[in-house]
Amino acid sequence: MVYVTAMPHPTVRHMRKTTFVCYTCHQTRSYMLSSLMADAYAAVSGRDAKVIAENAPDQSLPLPMKPA
């Protein structure tokens, strides 16, 4: 399992949704970890410990289209 990212929990400020991927079986797993544990996994993986901001736009939603 390889660390991918950590996003803040919407209601519990000291927890993060931390996502890992297994490239062998092509599955992802998400765990709720404390911010310290999420930072530790980020440090060990060599990735930046950047957290996606809570007020960032949801990347899964399509952007609104401008009328022509």
C-alpha cells in the first residue's frame, strides 16, 4: 500500500481521510487517521504533507458551463 493523499475530515478537525493505493491489486483504501499519523505517512512516503483545503471546490463535480 502506498500513501496517496490526506484530506481534512468535515466535522472532526484533528482527523484526516488518508487514502492509500495498492498497485498490485488496483484498489484504494481510505482510513480516518489523526493529522499526526497522516503527516507521518506522508513523510515516510516522500510526498509533500499538503492537505486539500476544506473550502476547495469539489473536484468530482463538473464545472458549470457558461451560456453561449
